[in-house]
Amino acid sequence: MNGVRPPESVGVAIVGGGLMGREIAAALGRWPALVDHPVTPRLVGVADINPAALEWFRTIDTVEITTTDYRDLLADDRVDVVYVAVRHDLHQQIYVDVVEAGKSLLAEKPFGIDGDAARAVLAAVEAHPESFVRCSSEMPYFPGAQVALRYIASGALGEIVSARCSFLHASDLDRAKPSNWKRQARFCGQAGVLNDLGMHTWHVPLRLGWKPERLYGVLQDVVTERPGPDGTPVPCDTWDNAVVHSWVPQPGGKEFPLTTETKRIDPGQKNTWELEAIGMDGSVRFSTKNPKSVQVFGIVDVPGTGREQVWHQVDAGSQSCWPTVTGPNFESGFSDAILQMWAVFLAERHGSLGDRFGAARPEEAALTHVLYDAAITSHAERRVVSL
Ligand SMILES: NC(=O)c1ccc[n+]([C@@H]2O[C@H](COP(=O)([O-])OP(=O)(O)OC[C@H]3O[C@@H](n4cnc5c(N)ncnc54)[C@H](O)[C@@H]3O)[C@@H](O)[C@H]2O)c1
């Protein structure tokens, strides 16, 4: 015995074996990449109403339960933590059931199809403190994003002049792309692209305490119909692009403008997450478009010229919140960010997060719906909405 506690073994189950369900299964398979993590997750079960979706998971040797009824997972003692990645209209029922079963939950955004659903989940979370709950948002776990966050937390910005956080796709540029549940308000929600991509743009601002006092929403439904299952056009009634201009108070300074952009139709973009914070003393920006590169602003002496404004470039390397065996000079990507989100989620559940950047909290997720509702009202009534 050397006195070091062995890692806690945690049984994980996935509800929804689609795009994200498979991504999370793959991330858990890479767990040995994490150094000295206090938890060892084991993927024990998967539920999907589509039996064909379960097939892929049968190749993972730890998976003992495959079922078309997620309640089988909630009744099983081998399951401690449930990750749910299903259509937005299904969030409320499944999230509440998970929490009421006493299981911990990593819930996909937008944490309910609308504000009422999010508040119902929040009420269940508050009634069941034994259930540790967080909302999925992985982009801040890119190492470059963490460099930018540490820069901001250091106070290097001084008085903040402006900030922007964006999440940009061009996946809907093709008008012939068939419709799916994410393009229909009854499944995706009235907030449309805000429900799909908005959490990615608000996790960091809200965690930094940048809570807007008022906002103006600019929303676009660019493509209003798409081919249905038989090729006949069907309505595509969700917002495609949303820009939210807001004002945020800052202690000891003037309020500053915060802009969030969520776009499905931004030509040239593939899952681009960007953070920019401009201050009187310093500035920082990061984009997953150039995932190694973080830019910090300074005024430096340029030999032969004198004092000049310079955007310096820092290569971020591979290390994010939780250390990994990956060489520090190597590159990082989306799957690494997902692994880091799980590392902090299970570390926080274990009580070992320390001062690391934690996964999005239920109250932050619920607050995003207040912001989305305000943005929709603002757009419809062409006015600034106070929060
Ligand atoms: N964090 C991210 O980066 C990210 C990326 C994409 C999607 N998402 C979110 O993940 C969630 C799912 O999106 P997706 O792209 O994985 O969807 P998807 O359509 O690829 O997969 C959803 C799966 O859920 C299954 N399902 C439907 N009803 C079910 C039920 N009652 N029980 C069990 N399974 C059921 C479907 O058969 C399907 O396999 C959404 O909330 C979405 O917003 C997050």
C-alpha cells in the first residue's frame, strides 16, 4: 500500500446513440490519455429507440446493456452517470427521469426545448442534490481557449472595451440538403440555431460573469424549405443565423458591448468557435480555425521604429484543463476537447475540480433560454429588451 487512493470506478450510460452518443463513447475509450485522474469511467450501457443505432456500441467490450428503453438504464445499479444526446423536444422528460432516478447527468444543450422545459429540469435538479448535473459545452476546452481564459482571468485586459463569442457553421449553405429534426421548430425549438449552437457562445461569457443587462437580437431564417423524406419540399421554420448584441456591466468600469454570433449559414466555416476580448490594457483572441494559435495584444518597442501596436501569436500546444500523456507541443482537436469536458465533469462530481474551468452549470443553461427568448422578442418587436 502506498497510501494513494485508487480511482473511483463510475458506470456511464448513453441515451441517444447518434452523432454525439458515438463521440462520447470514443472519448471514454481514450481515458488512459488523462494523467492521474481520480475517476475511471466505464461505458456500461446504451439506449436508443433505433435498434440499428445500438449495433455500433456492441463492439465496445465494456458495454453490457443495450436497450431501446432508456428507463432500463435508470433502473440498473451498474449505471452511475447518464449522458443524454437526443432531440430537444425529448430533453425535459428524459433529463427529469434521470435526475429523479438519482443518477448523475451530463445533458446535451440546449437543456430543454425552451425556457419552461429548462426550468422544469432545473427544479428537478434542485430537488435532487444527490444527482450531479452539468450541460455539455466542449469548445472552451481547446487549449487555446484555455490560454485566452487564463489571460482574461488574470485581469490583463484592464477595463474591457468589447467582447465577442461566436460559433459558426456553413453546413446549411446547400439548399438541397434534406431537412432533419434540427430544421423543424417542433423538434429543435422556436429558438432554432440558438438552441443548437447558442450554449457554445454563452458558456464562457456567463462563467466570466458577463451577464447582459439588455440586448438586441438580429435573427435570420434564410432557407425556409428543404427537401423532405420523399424529396418534396417541407417547411424549414427555424432561425438559421442569430446575432445578439448586448450590454454587460463591469465593476469599476463602463458597461461594455458583448456580441454573440450563432450561424448555420456562414460560408467558409466548419464548427468555428471564436472568443475575442478587447481591453484598454490588453486583448486576446482565439479561433478554432487556427486551433494552435492564440493572439495577445501588446505595445512593444520595435527596434529601429519605436513603440508599436503588436498582435503576438502564441502556439497553445496540447495541454488544456486536465493533463494528458500527449506531448505538450503536439496539436489538439474536437475529440480532445470532448475528453477534457468529461475529465472536468467527472472530476467536479468527484470533488476534485480545483480551480479548473468547470462544465456548464444547469442554472447557466437555463439562463441561456432567458437570453434566447429576449433575442426573439427583440427581433420580433425591433427593440432593445432589458433582462
Ligand atoms: N456538444 C456538441 O457539440 C453537440 C453537437 C451536436 C449535437 N449536440 C446535441 O446533442 C443532442 C443530440 O444531437 P445529435 O446530433 O447527436 O442527434 P442525432 O439525431 O444524431 O442522434 C439522436 C439519437 O437519439 C435517438 N433517440 C431518439 N429518441 C430516443 C429515445 N427516446 N431514447 C433513446 N434514444 C432516442 C435517435 O434514434 C438517434 O440515434 C442534441 O441536444 C444536440 O443539440 C451537441
